[in-house]
Amino acid sequence: MIKKLRLKFVLIIICIVTVLLAAAFGALMYFTSRSLSSGADAMLDAVIHGRGLHQREFGERRAFGVITVDEDGEAKVTGGNLLHTMDEETVTGFADEIIETGSLEGHISKYNLRYKCAEDNGILTIALLDTTQEQIARSAVLNNCLFIGLAALAAFVVVGILLSRWVVKPVEIAWQQNKAFVSDASHELKTPLTVILSNSEMLSERINPSDEKSVRWCSSIHAEALRMKALTEEMLELAKMDEAVDKKMIASDVDLEYLLTDVVLTFEAHAFEEGKEIRFDTSTKVTVWGDAELLRRICVILIDNAIKYSSEGGVIDVKLTENGSARIDVSNSGEEIPPDEAERIFSRFYRTDRARTYNGGHGLGLAILSNIVYMHNGKVWVKSKNGINTFSVLLPIK
């Protein structure tokens, strides 16, 4: 849990920083491009209106040119230095290409040229400007943004990791104290509960069977003590799970089909006594990597939960499939689980409204299930449709 909180904190920081950097660098790229385009427009205007026709106006490395097209359609190069790098036929050929587009300004992408046109007394003047420097400037800004952005993101990740330890520390302390309390309380309760159970059994043997009220009271004490004992055992198990999450799991190859079959056989008699039926469907041998005892606990919780909450005379369908991952589906008929409770049902001590009356559950079984699945890097969820509740567990295959 603590690791997940830290990870979420770091991911939130990364998302916020990424959005801010993207916005800042996006704005920088936009204004840089706009500035370069405005500068190029000013140069083209100067050329087309007869100003700045000398090389010194544009710098030694800036190529530009002027083409005039007379009324007869004859194009001539009348200014600029494009002829230093291109032949006259190529340069005058730009005029035909530009006239065909019908646009007064635009780009000749193949030669990295930008153009602007003006017509006066039947004479068409075309100003050309090399945009290679603009592209180099844009690329330089983009590369700098990427470098600075990645460096800043890496720095914030490190800061986020360090901050997460400090921010989550109070939660971690509270969590550890809570685990210690649950574990200690469960251990402390076991002894008096054992005494109560023993005394109630001895008392029931000494009570006159004809005294129905005393027999009923004694049976109630015994039943509630058994319930409390089961609850403390589940609390202890959950506390152990919390500790195991932070430790390396003792794993091996586990034949999930064999394990699930064994659990189904164990519960068949219990289901029969409850007037219910278990149907098991599998034709695939599935091997997963994990703790055999914990994986068995997953199967036990799923099937036990289905028997408890299935409708009277209902059928529990158990299905094992493999498609890149091992999947266990346990379905039972009964009152549907509302969508808003589908996530909360895996929380500790949570039971749906239909299960508020005591039916043998304490609201810890599915929480234990969720912890075990998390330890195995799997997923667990529940879906309800047409009066059928299906709990599904997805486990990675080795």
C-alpha cells in the first residue's frame, strides 16, 4: 500500500511537470516560429518594394532573389544572390510554378524557399527568400526544449521520489501502527475466546436439556464465540498479508487446474448440504508462478463466497481458462451487485446492503483475496448481469 501511494505521488508530480513543461515549451515554439515568420515577411516586403536588395541587408549567409515576369510571361532574375547556388533556368522556373498555384505567397518546400508576389502595371514581381536558417533555428529551439525538458523531468522525478518518502511518512507510520494493533488485538483475543468456547461447551453439558432458555443462551454464546474466533483468524491472516506484500514471496510453479479441482471437490459436500450445485469447467492445464498456499486461498475464498451468496437451489459455475494469462471465473445466481459497489466490495469489512444480516461472512474475505491477487501482480473484479454475479481473477502465466 505504501509503495503504491509513493508511486501515485511520483506519477502525479510527473504528470503535472509534463503538462507545465509542454505548455511552456509549446508557447516558446509558437512565439519563436511567429517571430521568425514575421522577420521573413519583413525581408520579403523589403525586397519586393525595392528596398534591401543588397546582400548586406540580409547577411552574408542569407540567400534571396527577385524575379520579374513581364506582360508576355517572360521571367528574368533581376536581383538577389540565388544565382550563386542555382542556375538561372531553375530560378526562373520558380515563376511558372508560383503562377500555377495562384497564390500571392507561400513556400517552395523542395528548395526551402519562401515567396511573396506583387503586381504593378502588368509586371509581376516575385521575391524569394531562403528559409534554411529559420528551420535551423526552429530545430535548435526544439532540441534545446527537449533536452531541458527531459533534464527537468528527470530532476523532478528524483525530487518526487525523495518528497514521496517525506509526504507518505505519516501515512506509513499510521499504517504500521494499524497493522500492529490488528495483529496484537487478534492475538490477545484468541486466548479469551478459546476459554469462552471451552466454558460454553462444558456449560452446555451440565445444563438441564429441559431448560430451553438456558440451552438457547448457551448455544448463542458458543455460536458468537465461534464467529469471533473466525473473525480474529481472518484479521490475523490479513495482517500477515500486509506484511507479506512488502516481502519477497516464496514462489514456485503451481498447477492451477489441479489446485482448483481439489478445492472444488472439497466444497462439493458443503454445497450439497446447502442445496446448491458446483459445476467446474476446464480443459486446459494452466501453470502459474506463485505461492501455492496463497493461490489455493484465492480459490477457497471465491467458491466459499459464491456458496454463501448464491440464491437458494442455485448453481455455482467455476471456469478456468488460459489466453496469455490464467483466468478464474466463479459465477453464482443471486441479487446483483450495484455498479457503485463493485470496487468497494474488495475493501476491508465492506459488505453490500444485501449482506448486512449475518450469513457467516465478516467482510474480510474479498479484502484478503484482493491482497493475494495484488501480490501475484494479477487483477480481480466483479460483474453483475441478468441476476448472475461473476468474480474474475486474472493471473500472469510464467
